[in-house]
Amino acid sequence: MGGVRKLATSFVVPGPCGVAVRDRLKHLTPQDERVLRAVGEHQGALASRDLKARCADGLEHGADTWAARKRELTALSSSRIAGAITKATHDQWALSRRCQAAYIQSLAAGIEMLRHRLSLPLGEKGTKRAAGGYRSKNEWFRKSRRLAMLEARHAAAVADRQAGRVRVVRGGKRLLNTRHHLTEARLTEDEWQQRWEAERWFLAADGESGKRFGNETIRVTPDGEVSIRLPAPLAHLANTRHGRYILTAHIAFAHRGAEWGDRIAANRAVAYRIHLDVERGRWYLTASWQRPVVQTVPLETARARGMIGVDTNADHFAAYRLDRHGNPIGDPHRFDYDLSGTTTHRDAQIRHALTRLINWAKCVGVAAIGIEDLDFTPEKTREKHGRRKRFRQLISGIPTGKLKARLVSMAAEHGLSVVAVDPAYTSLWGAQHWQKPLVTPCRKMSRHDAAGIAIGRRALGHPVRDGVSPARTELRAWGRSAPPPHDRSDRAGHRTVQAGPGTWGREGTRPPATDRPPGGPSPSGKRKRETSASNTVRDAPSTQQWVQDSLMCTG
């Protein structure tokens, strides 16, 4: 097995460090909406100007330039608003740099694959680990042109990164490009303009511990009253003292409302963001705050009560429960979801599937969920898979990033840990060693179900390919230990699989299959099967019935 790569060590994923809840701002008056639009437009223009200045600084940016930008914005708004804008600008620039690095890495992977395939003779077949040569001279020529194009893009991206140049679009690049395809998007020019303006507004404020109700710019009282500290040029719109505007809408967070109330009662920091859903015509307020870093439980503690192994696929989760010894228990479970449609629909589908998975995990009493640490970034290139467009779409449709983040946050609320494992060979070895032995007339096993067993065993610290046959290890779930070798017990030493110390009846003998003692004559005094007259003629079936012991049916 020299070709098998070294597997990464399984680990418990750290818990979430932040919380965000949202509620709708209902019954706003026309004056409230005019004020919100004016504040969002004014502060959005300041944010755009600040982002332009930050991108111009590039790698020369430092604490002095940051302070200079903040002083300039303070004169046009307030100190707190200026701090929120500059911090948001810095985060957006840093995110663009990370995306730029990922783009360069993707280009480098495509270039390497093209160079490899172009170096091979035409028509050479590939292997499971490496692609082969191209089929014709025409395809070879077109791929050589694409190689030159990717090399040019890679050189330009590397030059931009070294110079500190990033390309950021406030409002989103996708929405910007939609302007040229209004017919396909079923939007009018006015509708697109409204969405574009709403996305570029800036109506957010960072929390401040020690200030009244945890935020001085956007303040929410315990009874749900929302007020905004207006920037200096818009102070004439205030309807109360100290340049504040109180909205007529009241909020009440249905989810985590008690936790939010405890924070603002203690004047702890809570950040707020107000945004408009143009499509629905609704205003929303989002509250967020940080949590202390949750100490992850030790890996052995997470494994103590067994594990649920989850195989992630493009349209469902395949889950299987295992005990702490690595034995599959019960039947496989499948949690379907549909990732077609809008982003909101896809997020809801993932959330509902994870909710069903977590509820099942709570019901069976496990303490952890094992999942693959997936990252398909190098696998999505068209250079690696060529004409296999459907396969590329399949792996691109698996929501690996959102799935891991959402699963960790949802599982932490129910006291469940998430164990990440190396995804290498889980589907291959699961299907090879677990799929066929577990198939029964009443149980259907798919390749994905077997992969869930492999993931769970790896999360528990057991090898996927056990030295004992899976059909034999399944006896542990029935309170039995594996029998010795067929010839003599001292050939392979002690029994390879042992039931747990608390398993009832584990040292007992297997009950007889019939109503006669083992090796003795039948009650009728006759043989169950007459001697066959020839090798080609079968005897009539026996009238004796195999009696299943009731204790063996308890698990």
C-alpha cells in the first residue's frame, strides 16, 4: 500500500465565537424610512471614499494612515461612525487579499495540470491518480492556447498581489454584472438601481462595552425602542435630544432574546446593522456579539458515547450511528436537501437538514458528529476533469464552507461536538469493506451509507479497514464476541473482538439453533437430511424450523 498517502489526525472542531440574531422593523412611518435612507446613503458614500483610499495605500498602509482616514471621516460623521467605517474597510480589504491568494492558487493548479497533459503523447490513457494525454491534435492545440491565457492571468494576478492591488466592488460584483443582463434577471433598470443603492448603504455600528445598552450609535433599549445617533450633516433630522432619531418600530428578538437582554442590561458590547430587503420592501435589524472562546472537549470525551458518521453529498447527508468500539448500530439515515434555486432557499435547505441530523443525534444519545474536512478547491478546475462537466458541477454544488460553519454553530447549541477527519479513501474503503456485509433483506446499503461508517470509525480512532471482517464485528452489537479461528484457538491467539465489560450475556454460549442439543439426534430420531443420491439431486427441505432466541434480538 505504498500509494496510500498519510492521513491527517482527526480533531475536535472549535466552537463558534460569535452570535447574530435578526428581527424585522415593522410599522415604520414614511419619515422613518426617509431618515434611514438618508443616513445609509450619506455613510455609504463615506465608506466608498474610505475604501478607495485604503486600496490606494496598498501595502504602505499602517497605523498612521488609518488614524488619518479616521480623523477625516470624523469631521463628516462622528468618531464612532468613523471607527466603524474604517474597520469595515480594513476587513473588506483583507478579505479581498485572501480571495486573491486563492485565485492565484487555482490558476497555478490549472497551469500545472495543463503542462502535465500537454507533455504526454496524444491518446495516452490516464490513471486514477493522474490524467492522460489529449485525444487529438486539435484539442492539444486549444489547450496550449488556454495554457498561455492562464499563464498571462497568473502573471497579472501575482503582479497585483506583490504591488498590493486589490479589486473590490461595494455592492457586489455579481449585482454589478447583473446591470448588463436585466432581461435574464427579470429586473427593470429602476429595480436594479434600488438594489444597487441599498447594497451600498452603510447602516452599522460596532458595540462598545461600558456604554449605555452596549452601543452608543445604534441603541436598542430592553423594551425594544430603536434610536440612531445621526451624523453631523443630518443632525437637523433628529426628533429627540443629542442628535438622535427614535424609530416608531419596536423589536423583540424571538431567538436568543434572553441572552441579548442580559448583555444590554449589563452594558456589554452589541453590534447592530440595519438593512433593507428591496425585493420584499422590508427593513431588518441584526444584532451580533462575541462570545468567549468555548473550550473544546477532549477527543476521548467526544468519543465516549459513540459517534455519528456523516457523508456529505450534493443532495443529502448519509449518516450512520456507531458505538464507541466502531460497530454500526441500527440502519442508515438519509437527510435530503435541494440546492437548486435562490441562495435563501439553499441556506434554508441546509439548515433544515442539519436540524434533523442534530435532533436524531440527540435522540440516540451520542456526544459527537464525525464529518469529513472537505475542501474541493483544487478539484473544481476544468483542466483536471476535462469533459466531465457534470462531475465538476456535482462537486461544486456541495456547500462545504457554509456546511461546516453552520453545523458547528448549530451543534454547539445542543452540546454536541464536531470531529473533523481526513476525507481520503472514505468512500472507497467504506464501499469495499462495509457495504456488502451489512446488506440484509430489510436493510439497503448505498456507497454513501458505507462511507458514513468509514468516517465514523476514523473519528473514533479505529481503522476503516479492520483486521476482522465487518460481518463478524457486527456480533458485538448483539453482545457476542468473535469465535476463535476455525482450526484451533491458539493459532491467532485470543479472540480478536471483545464485547464491552457491561454487555449482558457476553460470556454465555450460543443457544441451539433447534430444539435438540448440539450434536445430538433430532426428537424424531431421524436425520434432518437424507443422504443425497447424487451430487446433482437436492434433498427436500427439512421440516425443522430455526428458532431465533429472544435474547439475541435485543440490542
